[in-house]
Amino acid sequence: MLAFVSAPDRGDGDRLLARVAQRLAAAGVVLGGVVQVNTETDPDRPCLMDLRLLTDDSIVRISQSLGQHARGCRLDAAGLEDAAGRVDAALNAAPPQLLILNKFGKQEAEGRGFRPVIAQAMALGVPVLISVSEKNRAGFDLFAGTFAIALGTDEAAVMAWCQRQAGTQLRA
């Protein structure tokens, strides 16, 4: 009950999961988790990264400004942990039909971020859909072992898997 998508281009996985979440919510599927919303600022500055919680539409900023010439990681680990804590609390209060998480990244590969939330969802029997980049695939494979299935990036195939897991059919 763990599936992942791996989109080749920057932001494609984020947009795919956001579209899938929107369609599933419109169909009445009870969702948990987060989708990432990147807001482009200007060509000389990196985008702003926010997570939208699927339970209440609140927003958590997960990027930090390091200055115009900085080269380090822009992830605000405190923001990510805040979002993970909120998702975990909602998951344990009222398990959703499906948990969608924006990505399995470096933080998750190192045991932080949403990694404990994924494990908790699986223990509760809640299916999980996540995005994994090629850069983080080895860490994901070590974590997931043989429990994860690759869905590709075809939206219809991703939707079909989600509907099967949630036990629903989209209304026409």
C-alpha cells in the first residue's frame, strides 16, 4: 500500500500529486498528507516552497531565504517537521482513506521529515502515495524494500491506483 511516482523534470511530481489530490477530494475521497506548491519569484531567485495540508488547506512554508548568492540547501527543516507533525496528528486522530506526501527527500532518507508518518500510515493500513526523485531513489528503496510499487507519471494510472486503494470510483 505504498506507491510512488518519479517525474523527470523539476516540479512535475509536485504538480501531478496536486492534480490527483484535487480530483480525489472532488470525488469525496478523504485525504491526508500534503502537496507542494512552488511559487516562482523572479529568474534570479529560487522559488518559494510551501506545503498545503490536505486536511485543512493550511500552508506551511518549507523554504528559507539564504541570500541571493547562497548555494546551500534552502529547505527549512523546522517547517518540514512542523508539517510532518501536523500530518501525523491528523493521521492518528482520524485516518484518511489515502495519504499523499509531496516527496521522499533527503530528510526522509536520513530518518526525519515524513518518514515516521509513512511508517505510521502503513501500520494503520492507510495507503500512501509519494513522489521520489532519482536522486533520492536509493534511500527510498532502502526504506521501502519490496513494499513500494512504481506508478510512473501517467495521471490516469495514478488515479486508478488511488481509487482502488480508497475503494472509490470517480463520478463522471
